[in-house]
Amino acid sequence: MRLIDYFPDASISIKNSASDWQQAIDYSMEVLLQKGYVTSGYITAIKKTTQETGPYYILAPFVAMPHSRPECGAIKTGLSLTLLNTAVAFGENKEPVKLLIGLSAADSDEHIGAIQALSEMFCEESKIDALLNASTERQLMDIITQE
């Protein structure tokens, strides 16, 4: 499967800003919730674990992949991508995040392909820069489609 195939319709978005990290997570999970990929309990689990252990899902400067365990409410495997024009602070260290890749993994095996495709994309720093500097959802989609 290609990376873009993991993204349901309308799951790539740009938001001006988030009031805090909780709202950023809501933005990143919004379409996955609407399309039946996750339950509201899944989003609650992400927030609860973040409060307890910190933002364990920050992958690189400005890039986070909020997710939780499949049994917390993941129904189907899928991804979303939310770019914030203004970074939001995560965790005690106030790490700035602009790009959120929401992950719903229905089981511990099914999401491996999505993670592999994302890893390949993130190996190229120019791709991360292009995503962080995109100004339209179409640009974001084009970058992801190249994988």
C-alpha cells in the first residue's frame, strides 16, 4: 500500500493555530473520529498518556505522531496529517510541534506498512521541511503522494 492510501478523504488539513496541545490532538484526530477510525475514548487515552508520561510520540523537531494502543479505541488503521501555521508547545519541555500525524492502528501488525512508509519519507530531511513549509493542503497531499 502507498502512504497516501492510509489517509481517508479530508484527513489532510492546515489549521492556523491550536490553543494548546490538547486542541492540537483534537485537530489531528478529528477526521479519524468522524470517519469511524477511532472512538472518542482513543483520543482521551492519547491525552491521558501524554499527561502521565509526556509527549512520547514526538518524532523529530516540530513533528509528532499522536496515537494510543489499539485496545483504547482504534477501529480501523489510518492516518491523518494536520499542519499548524503556529507551533504549539508539548510537554514539560514545551517542545514546539507544527506537524501532527494522527495514527489509528487497529492492531499491532496492521499499521507496520504505514509506519514503514512514513519512516521512508522522514529519512529525507527535505521532505520534512517541505511538509512544515507547505501552504496548502494540496501541497501536503502531493508530498505524501510521492512516497
